[in-house]
Amino acid sequence: DIYEGDALGALRVSETGVLLRDEYVWEAASQNGIPILMVPSGGYFGESGPMIGRSLERLLEGKY
């Protein structure tokens, strides 16, 4: 996983970085008419659940 707090990954991307990544992917897919399936990831520790929720919340509010 890319998140900085994940023990299994080593990319150390901040929460802001993860949300920006999600935004970029959703916008690019939307602008190009590409269907996308989001599989929430990073559920390996307590911090990741709320972060995944924030990403989904932003998507549903149309912020992506």
C-alpha cells in the first residue's frame, strides 16, 4: 500500500497525497469516458478506514 503509515508498503505517501491521487484518477477517467471500479485498499490499521471514507465521501460529493 502507498500510505505512509502502512507497514506493508514503503512509498510513504501522505493522506493528502492519497486523496490527490484518487482525485487525479477519477478526473482522468471521467474526462475520457473510461469506466472505473474503485476497490478500497489499505484497511490494515485504524487510520486507513477513515481515510478511505474521506476519499469515497469526496467522490460522492462530486469533488472528483
